[in-house]
Amino acid sequence: MNYRDLLGKYFGEAELSAWLESVGIAGQAEIEGGDQNAFLSNEKAGIECTLSDSAQMESAARDYPDGALVLINIRFYGEPTDDFSAYTGPLPDGFDFGESEAELKARWGEPEWRNPKGNRMRWLIDGKINHVTLNAQGGAKILALGLPG
């Protein structure tokens, strides 16, 4: 599965619908309270998606129907949190939770951005973002794939 190919698909498109069903994410994507994003998740599977109103996107790579909610981010949780269990399914690029910064750099090169604490890093790969959060021991604990911008 190339998860990056799902980014930019909109809610209701066949490929995205099939994938959401395959990871146990059900329900209607809806924006609440004046926000521009909707969230869908399967907490027990450790996966969360962000969909954005296509009209609010800075630079859409394609035309969307009016009111389309576009998948802009997929987060995989490698460690349990208060809300999410650990994700155990397949990940892109042979990525594994627990990888060190050195292993991530060997895989994807130098990150294009990192936060001041050094525990969050981002790479631009094939026009899409890989964002990794490290745990206190320096191992990867969250992988987020997203659209730039």
C-alpha cells in the first residue's frame, strides 16, 4: 500500500473509502464548529486521519467537487497514548517504530525541518511530507504522512 497515494483523495472517493474501511475507520467526515478540518480515527488500531475543506487548501493539486473533504494527513501511533493503541499494520518505506534518528537519516537523508527540542523531524519525499516524533529514548513513536502546506 502506498499511503502517499491516498493523500489528496477526498472523502467518498472509492480508493480512500476502501482504505478507510480496511483499517476500520467508519463514520461520516464532518467539519465542526467553524474549523477547516475533520478527523477520522480508529483509536484501537492506532491510526488517525485529517481531512480538510478543499476550499481552504492553499494549493490544491487537482480540482475537487464543492465541499470536498480532502485527506491531508495520516498519523500512525507506534506507542499507546491516552487515546490511541499502538499501530501494528504495514508502514511505508519499510519504516519501523523505534528507529533512531541515525536510522531515519540513513533511510531518508537529512530532515528538511526539526523542532528546537530535536524530537520532531520532517522530510519531503515525492512531494509529500514524512513527519516523525521521537520518544524520550530517541526512538520513532509517531509517523505522520501529509501534504505540504
